Amino acid sequence: MKSSTFTGGIHPPEKKELTNTCLIRNVTPASRTAVIPVTQGGAPNKPIVAVGDAVVRGQKIAESDAYMSVPVHASLSGTVKKIEPRLCAGNTETPCIIIEADGTETEETMPVLDPFSCTKEEALARIRNAGIVGMGGAAFPAHVKLSPPADKKIDYVLANAAECEPYLTADERILIEETEKVIDGLAIVMHITGAAQGLICLEDNKRYLLTALKQAIKGSGHDHIAVKLCRTKYPQGGEKMLIKMAVQREVPSGKLPADAGCVVHNVSTLHAISQAFREGRPLTARALTVSGGGCTQPKNIRVPIGTLVSDLMPDTFGMSDDTRKIINGGPMMGIAMMNAQFPITKNTSGVLFLTERELSLDPESPCIGCGHCIDACPCRLPPVLLLRELSANDLRAAVKLGLMDCIECGCCSYSCPARIKLVQRFRIGKMQERTELQRQKLAAARAAEAAKGGN
């Protein structure tokens, strides 16, 4: 089978050999405590439990009436000890519900629901009530992604099995260990969206899975699912890159995959969708990779949502003295954390402990306009020109050059010989643009209100 790819991208060292043969091991935190952020994707939630309440695993503990929201469930059975801000991803303090386990392992599930005989509305409600969000990193509410506008016909559902970030292998292991659930989740999403074709998109560094996947698909009876092999290159797992590679369609600037007739879901998300229907289980645990040169026992684990990384040390793995950075996520798009006392959430794909040898700590030097960043950009943007406009405080010019289309993949920073932190600058520029748009929206609303009052 020939592999396809996209224009641009980079080839960082894969480092997957550290964990890609490690079975996913179920682990509980040593402290028997979960620190569960109230909101984990979508619109903000509010707690629906109080300090002192007894809760069971799978019970809703936070939710919102907003359509863009998904509820959060208890991942341990026990008692709510505190509701307070705690350090979370991005090094921000976020409201969290702290549960202390009581050792009973009691679980609350939803009734099993046949996804192929229930209505579309019932299916979407099940996915929302299960608290499922994109588990590849974005944490976008899954039920919203599966509800495109009526004028957007979905032709393809792509199972994102690229896992292009270095070090991360949890999705690869799920594809090996629980193949049937991934295929079932893909078939369910195809049924909900009305898509005629499902594609499991696999990087060719995982070519050895082809035969087993094809046999599993054949045994499932889902004839409209196939495997699509893509060339190993970062960021092959980006939605726009995956769609271009798999079906030769482009997502227009400022638009979504639905505008190209596609829905893309990470294999862990599809696994969770299958469980929500077949077992009635909400999303209360997830698989992730812990790895890096500073990790003494790299492995793949499945832990309750809200497990503090620090509570897994040293029993599950250790951190060497030469660790220089702790990354929440992959090395390219993950966030460097100030310490290991942060919770694993629904979209935590990995936690990395990196040494100085694995990092680029060189100081920045002046841009020489070499254009390496342009060659590397998978979105075909001119990062060097974006940098110049942002450095000149000309946000409007940067936006015209495509600033808001940047997916913050880090290819430009990786390829820059001057070691300029381009992504950080683009993130700041995008935040400034969003703030300005919000200011304009509020000003227009106030003007409209004032005009209405004057009449």
C-alpha cells in the first residue's frame, strides 16, 4: 500500500520505541484522590455537588445548560473534600472538585443503547451525557462536531490514528489492544453523520498493523471502512493535513472539516464513544503515554481523570535528576508545566519528562530571512513575514497574511536556525486579535442598545 502526505512538515526524532511495545496498564493514584477540573472542553460548567457529598464513579459532578458544554463525571467513588482552584494545564488555576476515594469502587452507568436503532437525537444526547470531547488534544465537544449544519453533507469520517507527535504511543496501543472498539466507534460516527466511507488513517511507521486492522474490519462486517496509509511526517495528525492526505480535499481558510465533507475523530475518542453506547460508561478515565529521557520507567497507562501526575511517582514511574522540562502533551504542541502537581484531563495524551539533551535551549538570534520556516509550514503560511508584522505591531497586516490560520504546530520554530520562538509570538498575536474582535462585538452591541433606547 502506497502512503500519501501533505506539503510542508518536518521529521523530528520519533522516540516511540521507548513505549510502543508497552501494554496499557491500569493505574490508580497513590493518594486515592482525584482533582477534577470543573470544565474540560466547551462552555464553562458549574459544580452540581457540594463539599461533603458522597459520589460514585460515573456520577455527574459538574455541568451546564449551554449547547457547547459537556458534563464532567466523578472518576473515583468517595467523598467531595474540596471545591477550589488548582494548577491545571497551561499553568493556570482552574476550579476543581477534589474527591477522596472510599475504596468501594462503586460505579454508576447509563443504560446500554443500540447506536444503530436509536434516533440521531438520542445518539448525540448519549455522547454529550457521556462527557466525550476530542481526546487528541483539542477537547472539542464530540456531539457538536457530529452536528454539522444541515447544508454540510458529510462524506467521510476519518479515524485519526496518525499520532504524529514524538514519544506518544497510547493511541497506537489502543488500536492494537482494543481494535474492535475503535472500529465500532468509527461505525457509530458514520451512522450518526450519514457518511458513506470511514477511513482509519495510519502513519507508515505503524505499517505493521495493516494486516490485523484489515482482518478486524472484515470481521466486523462494516464494509465501508478501510485503512489509509500516510507518510510518517509531523504534523500528519492535524485535521487539515489528514483530510488533504486522505481524500485530497482542502478545508477553506476559517472553516471547519465539515466544510470539506469530513469529520475527524481521534482513535481514543472513538473508543470512548463505543463504550458510551455498548457499556453505558461515561468518560472517567483515559490512556496516555509517560515518557522522555527523564522518565525512569516510560510506559502507557490508563488512569482516572483528575489523577495528579505527582501522585503516580515513584510507584508508577520516576523522574531523573537531570529532567529539565515537564510537558503536558507532546513535545511539539504540549505545554511546559512548572511542576508535576497537575491533573490528567480528558485531553491529556501524554506527559513527558525531558532532559537538556532533548531540548533546544539555545538563545534566540536575529532572523536572517532564510525561509526555512516557509518550507516547513504545513498551512503554507509565511511565518517570517508574520513575525516581521507582529514585531512592527501591525496586527492587521499579520491577520491578512494568515495569522489566524496558524495551527501552532511548531514546525516553523523547529526548523528556524535562529531558534526564534515563533509559535509563542503567533499565540500572543492571535490572542490580541481575538480580544480586539470581542471588543468590537461588545461595542457594536452597546451601540445597538443605545440606538434602541434613543428610539
